[in-house]
Amino acid sequence: MKQLLLFLALPMLAFGQSAPVTMSPKAAKIHEKALTIDTHADVPINMMKPGFDIAVAHDYEKDRSQIDFPRMVKGGMDGMFFAVYLGQGKRTDEANAEAKKKALAIFDKIHETAKLHPDMAAIATTSKDAYRLQKEGKRAMFIGMENGWPIGRDITNVKMYYDLGLRYITLSHALNNDICDSSTDGDGPEHNGLSAFGEEVVKEMNKLGIMVDISHVSDSTFYDVIKLTKAPVIASHSSCRAICDVPRNMTDEMIKTLAKNGGVIQINFVPGFVKKPSQPHEMSLKALRLKIRQTDLSDDDKKVLRDEMKSVNEKYKSDMPTVQDAVNHIEHVIKLTSVDHVGIGMDLDGGGEVVGLTDVSQIGAITEELVKRGYSAKDIEKIWGGNIMRVLDQVEKSAGTI
């Protein structure tokens, strides 16, 4: 349902089968050498579907999937943080227990995938793992959790997830939870930032060596985390509010504060977070959102909505952001802070898509654009993986002192 909700909420277009990316010799050489890490991949949504095989190349035009191992190889993507994602539900004891059960099933699927395809990929938990797997020609599967709901109100669950390979937790998703306030809950703030339990969660994450992810959280939650944390924090898939004014994005002051903390913002490629649609387009999208909220959708209903969305987006196709628009967010962060505090978390398979990059096989387009703008190989290596690996190392090192 996350994919359909994002499909309805954001301007997206179908551009057909992914075309090969044309790269200059210079960009190709830089791309080949750099450790390329994306910090937010929703491919587990597809992995949990019967019949989906991540080891087989898929066609975006046919099934809308954006990530699999063959396309990661084709695009030169060395590693991704696979998201254990659950949309926020009820917060009763029963619902929390069910969320935990579903989260553990996703962990099991990721680990099962590593066991089934040891020649193609492996679980990674450290920067050393990532660099080693790159040399071996294998894909690194890091694990992040999008939405802390599966923690419930039991702090011991944090350690259990860490032991399963978890290395970041996005504290909330679209709604408030028992940890903190979300940036997009229609009912407004519940805790005015972190809850008392949320403070325990952040402290436990610091103690264990799990990166605190402030994507999706409210501004007040962000500042509460910054005051409390003993280690750098990340925004695993967020963009810049100064360029695209939506609550999910970070203000310039937040980005500068994140940099002072030593953290990194990983730029999100979801269209509505990269570039705001025109007013007529937005009104058409709102009408479709109302339809999805009226009742449970059958497959036929979903097809009708997809067809309507395709028609609307064709009409307003000039609204669709490009790779250049997305790189504008990267450059904005660099100008605000430095090249040491920005990376890439495209949110592929969760709504991420821009003109020129519809699946993971096309990520060379980002490197090409950065080269065109005059960034050095060293800069690009930091943006693609160096910065997030540095933070992962710092969080791991800090854990031993807390």
C-alpha cells in the first residue's frame, strides 16, 4: 500500500524500460572506483511478495520494481540499506506484537536472500564489510528500519534488532508513534518532540551503535535528538526545504545543525520532495487521494487509479523533476555546509524516481551530473559512500565509550 499511496501522493511518470546511461570516460572511471551506497531502499516490499526473485533482472515498465541484484550490478551500485518498513498502525499491545512479528519476517527474508545468493550479495554491518564486498564484486545488504513502531514499548527489542544486523532506525514514519512526533501527522504533535520512551530509545541506539535516523520526524523531534545524542545522526532519505517546501524536508538551519553534529543528510529522490508540482497538478492529485481513502481497493480499483494518474501526469509532465533537480539538493547542502555532510538515499521502490533515473541501473547519471558540475573524484566518493561510512564508523566507535 505504501507504493500506491506514494504513487497517488506524488507526481510520477512511466518512462518505459530503463535506458542505458551515457557517461563520459572521466565519470565512468570515478563511478567504477567509488563505493556507492544508497541509504534507503524499499526493495523488501517486493521481496516479501510471492514469486519476486531479487536475483533476476526485472523490467520497470512491466512490474514497476526498481531494484534487483542484476540491475545493481549494471548500475554500479555497491550497497544499499534495505528498509524494514512498516506503515504506522494502532499502538495497542496486540498491534505492537503484530508489528514486531512482521518486522522479524522481513529480517528473515533479507537474511534468507543472503544465504540463497552468497555469490551475489551478503549482509553488511560495517564499513569494512562494504569495502570488502566491493572488492569481491558482491552487493552489500545493510539493514535499516523505517519507523520505530516494531520496537513497541519494549526497549529490549532494540538490541534484538541490532543483533539481526540493524544499523539505523528511522524513529517514525508518516504518523506519530510511541517514540516521537512525525512531520506529517494530521493530528499534530503528541509529544512535542521525543517522548520519554523515545529518549530511552535514542540512548540505547547510541549505546549499541545504531545510527539515529531523523527522516520523517517533526522539527521539534529533530532538535530533541540533537540535544540528546552522543553520536552523529543521519537523515537517511530527506531533501532540502529551501528548494522544495514540504514538512518532510529539512530546513537550512536543521541541515547546518546536522553538520555540526557530524551527521549527514542523504538526498531523497521522491518527486514531491525534490520539486513541488504546479497548483493544477496538485489539485488533481488531491482528488485522487480522496478516492483512495474512501474504501479498500481491489486490483481493478488500483488499475483504474494508475490509469488516471498516468493521464494526469502526462498532462503535467513538465512538473516531473530531473536528475539535475535532485543534484540541486546535493549542491545546496554542500554550499550550506561542506561536501562532508551529504549523500544519497533515493527511496527506490518506495516512490523515488526522477527523469533520467527510474531504477538502480541508471545511478551513473548522478555521477555524470556531479562531474559536469566540477566536483572532484574525492568529492564524489564522499557523496556516494564515504560520508555515510564515516558516520557509521563514528557511531560504532562512540558506542564503545557510552
